[in-house]
Amino acid sequence: MRRRTRTPPSPLPQRHGVDPVRVRLPAEGPWATVGEYLVERLSGAGPGVVRAMLDAGRIVGADGRAVAPDAPYVPGMFVWFHRELPEEVPVPFPLEVVYRDAHLVVADKPHFLATTPRGSHVTETALARLRRELDLPALSAAHRLDRLTAGLVLFTVRPEERGAYQMLFRDRRVRKEYEAVAPYEASLALPRTVRSRIVKERGVLAAREVEGEPNAVTLVELAERREADGLGRYRLTPGTGQTHQLRVHMNALGVPILGDPLYPEVADPVPAADFRRPLQLLARELEFTDPVTGTEHRFRSGRTLEAWSSYARWAAGQ
């Protein structure tokens, strides 16, 4: 039986709440030096970037010492480095902590703030912010919300407990309730449970429904309607967690969520500095039994969807 190699701890600290990049060299290959492999592996960084990092001593081994530009290739070796962080537009909305104990942090995320570092959103993410503000460098996300969706996100404090909380979501042992604002359609009979098969292809912005065994289930209920502006406030309870599931299902019912740039039609991506007319989707409640302490938890977001509280203000993008 093949023994699993233990990953050594990072010799580099976090920077702005962001972990250093870790790379493990393959067990075999044609490279004579560590530098040759890294130049090939990290070719997307641009011409000369990796060589410059090696020359500057910015790539280190497990002992924290800089890897020499001509260091011989060592199969299975780990190296770490900090990538250059992109310039980011600050998201000018507060990230509220609604609960914190020795195991969990539950945050109420604003619209436009990504949950975890990805792509061009790195330091302006909920995870990086919380690590800095709470001084919890080991904090991790147990699940994610889309950048455009607001509401409750659960983070774990202790790395050894992260798997137990992630399994709650994987095994669908967390009751999640969302709220959305969308057009009111009198002919739409509610409540109803929507079942369909949703696929999301890599490189394609929007997900889509296809024929086949359903893999996405959502209970859709009308919580309130307002005749004056033809809007409804909907309660959405997902039984599964497919990408964009709630947005796809609401669109399929003929009542796409207000502010959605993908459904029913794909528009240009929302620029990082455009905070007007946020998607009117909110992760309102999380309810679960704590797998570590056995505590029954129920958390509720204190946010209000702007199109419901003031449609004119939301529509004007103020």
C-alpha cells in the first residue's frame, strides 16, 4: 500500500489574509532543476516572472530558505511563494459577524463580496477580510456563496474540524432558506417544488437545464406580493446545491430574480467597481446540528433586499 506523503506546514506567513501558493514537484520528469519545472508549470505568470522570483529569493522550500535558481530537481519537493496580488476595488459594504465560538464563525456577507479568493478577487473576499479582522489565520470556508449573492456563510476556526462541517453541506444536513425579489406572476401556482437537471460547463457563464434525471430540487413559495410595482418576495428552500440552482429555477418559472446578469439573458459581466442594482438574492437562514458540539444552531441574516424595501432606489442604482 502506497504511503501518503505528509504535507509540511507552510514556512511563509499569510499576506493580507491570503495563503502563500504551494507547489509540489512531480515524482518524475525531465527537469534538471527546480527552476526549469517552475518556469514550465507557472508559464501563465508571464515571461521572466518565475526566474525573477527565484533570483529575488521569493520562492522557498520547507525549511523557509530561498530555492537557488540552479537548485537540482528533487522529486516530491514542496515549494512556497506569494503571488503578486491584483489591484482590487474595495467592496464598500460591511461584513457582519452574527456568531462566533471556538469552532465556528458565521458571517452575513454583503452583495459583491466573493466568499473565498479566486481569480481577480483575492484580498477583497469574505475569508481574507475575516482572517485579518478577527486575527484567525487558520479560518476556512465550509461552503460558498456566489459573489453577487448576499447572506449567511459558515466558516470553520480549526483546520482539523473543517471536514466535519463540510460534510454537513455535502450530505445535505443543513437546512438553507433563501429570499428573492422577482416579478409577481398571478398565473404561477405556488408553492411548488421545482425539479430539473442542471449542468454548468467550464468556461460558460450560465448554467442550463437539460433532459435527464433531476439533480436540482427547490421549493418555491410566495412570501408576499406587492401590486403597486408588480413584485413578489419569494422564499426558496433548496434541497440540493447545484451551481446557480435558485437563479435557474426562478428563471424557468418565468420570474427571474431582479438584478440577475445571467438569466434570462447573459449580459456583460458586472464590473468590480459597479455596485448598483445588486442581485436580489439573500441566503436568509442556516439551520443544522453542530457535528462537533451537538448544539442545535439556527442563524438568520439581518439584511433586507433593497428592491423590496425601496424598488425605486434600487432601480435607480443609488
